Amino acid sequence: MAGRYAPKTVLAHLIQRRNQTYSEIVAEFVELGGTITERHLRRLASGERAGTTPQTRRTLQRMFGKPVEELLAPYVAEQAAQVVPAPAASGRITTGNEMEVLDMAASRARAFALAAQSGLGSEAMEQVYDDVRHAAQAYPQRPLPEILGQLVETQDLVFGLLESRQRPEHHRQLYFLAGVTGGLLAKASHDLGNPHAALTQARTAFMCADNADHHGLRAWVRGLQSLVSYWAGNPHDSVRYAQLGAGYAEQANSTTSVWLPVSEARAWAALGNPEATRAALERAEEAWNSVQNDDLDAMGGLCTFGRNRQLYYAADALAQLPGEVEQAQRYSTQAVDAYTDESHPEWAFGDAAGSHAAMAITRIASGELDGAADALAPVLTLPTERRINGVVHSARRVHQALRQSGRADDARELQEEIESFTRTPMQSFPR
């Protein structure tokens, strides 16, 4: 049975009242179509964690008969008379959403496959890989509130597997997957405007990359650290991280060998160094001659770096340099065109928005205020859940360019639209 400690949450109290072990609760959870690890459940019950996916919230409510907000609330003894355990859930599905039902069934099958083996077999290991791959591919294309809970639970799952006894041959693979999930959560923390949490996740991801002895993963994490530092207004750190990853990228020959120098180029541009910017852009282009996709690139999505993102990064870098307006216009036009097809595997709403912002800045530099407004229009219509940190900062750069152009009065309406847009970034979105 769950230990007879003083319960910290209503959920912990109800679990005690049921006289069941945590593993028994998890088994019942899986039977109802949910997915949760014993570690995750213990952290919820102890009050250490509050984040859950919509599916987890629904299943907990069915099991205990109370909304998750009440279940995770602090428990006090005076509540005992009011807190009554719910009868066992009937298992009847009432969502009316067939796709949601199928997702629940897939989650149940996944949890069963992992729980049915004392050590990970090949099928179970493939399932964990598939979970992480799915998160990596979904990340650039779906709003963060839709995937954050599942991403956290996937990291929890991988950490839990590492903490349990596994076959030696699986430890390296699990550390690789832990590094990827940590990197994705570093990006999530950055997107929510929390660079401290982002760099904390990235350091753990780098440790996992070391334990996996994976050069491509080491280089990728350095790229994430460079990205976080760049948008946090620390271009010197951004250059440093990009350069720290260069040796790993050279050994991996993965697409990180393109990402790191083009990331360095953006940081040099922010520091006002056109020579270093151009040199880094040239190194990025030359790197394609030796690129060979590795198993990290095979994850897709945020784990690989393609030509479209290279165009956006180059446009973003050159748009910051007054003497590179013509080149910036060329790259930004190509980047915007590259991101018009939302069905393309490389499409990413954040990079598409950044490309439009770079185009707007180059048009301001050319005195085309109407053209700048047209370029930025798709960005300003993004819903709140897609206003990630980098997108908001890109819009603010356009505002700054208007202010510095000497034609702020002529562009007052556009400035006001940008101010309205940036007042509601994604971190203010109710999740």
C-alpha cells in the first residue's frame, strides 16, 4: 500500500484511503486508457509536480471523481469528512471525439508494453524512441501548450527507465533519448521566456550526451545554448557556445556543422561585426559539402537543421547589419518563400515568423514602410499560443527599426499593432 505518511495533497489522501500501492494505481490508470509512470504519480501526490497532459487530467478525474485542481490542492485534516474516494471508474468513454479515443488507446497500449517487461526489450525500446521522435517532429509545427505536457511526461518516463534496472546495452540509448528530451525542454523553457530554466535543462542534456558519448548530441545541445543566449541578449555567450560545439560537430559531420556557424553568424551580427558574420555564414555553407545525417538528424523536426532554417538564420543575421541590406533582402525573400508551404516537413511557425520579421526590417531600411507592414502582417495575426519568445523579440526588433528609421510618425499605426501584439506573449496564455 502507499505509505502511511501525512498526505500533502488531496490526491495522496485518496490514494491512502484506497489501500492500494502506487503500482496498482498506475495499472488501473493504464486500464482506463491513460499513461503515467509511478514516479510521475508519486511526484503529483507529493505536490512536487503540477503539470499534466489533458489526457492525464481526464483519467485522474475519472478515477477519483474530482477535478485535478482539487486533487493537487494541499490536504488538511479538517477536509477528511468532505474528501470521499470516488467509486472505480466505469471505463466508459464519453469524449465523443474519435481521434482522442484512438490516442487514449495508443497510450494504453504503449504503457502496457513498457510495464509488461522487467527490462526493456527491442519493441519497448522502439516505442520509447518513437515517443521522443514524435515530440521532436511536432515541436516546430504545433503550439507549445498542445505538446508540453506530453513532452514532460516523456522526459519523466525516460528518467524513470534510467533509474530502474535496465540492460547495459540500453543505458547509452536511454541517455541519448534523455539528452534529446532535455534539449526539447530547454527550447520550451526558452520559448516561454525563461532562459535560466532553459540553460539548466541544456546542461543536464549535455551531461546525458556525455553519458551517451554522442558527438552529434553534444553539438546540438551547444547549438541550443547558443540560441537561448542569443535571444536572451547575450551575444558573446552565444558565440562562445557555438564555438564550443564546433569540434563535436566536426566529428559528427551532422547538420549541426551547419547550425553552429550560422548561429555564430547571428551573434556576431548582434555584436555589429560584419566581417565575422560573413565568415561564419561562409563556413555554414561550406559545411554542407561534408554533412552526413546521423541518428539525431533522423529524429527530424527540431533535431535536424535544413536549408530553410539556414536561409532564415542568414536573413536574421544580415538584417541587423546596415551595410548588408541587399543581401538581407535576398535571403529574407528566399526564407519567406521557403516557409510558405505548411505541409513541408521543414515548416516551422517560429522560423516562418522570424523570416517575415527579417523581411520587414530590410524593407524599413529601404524606406518601404508599406512593404514592411505587408511583410509583418502574417506575424501580427499569430494566435497567442504561437507567440513564443523568439517571435515576440523579432516583432520588437521591427518596432526598434521603425523607431531608428526617422519615420516613426509615418509608421505609428504599425508600431501600435506591434505593441499590441507583444503585450500578450505566449507565457501569458492560460495553460
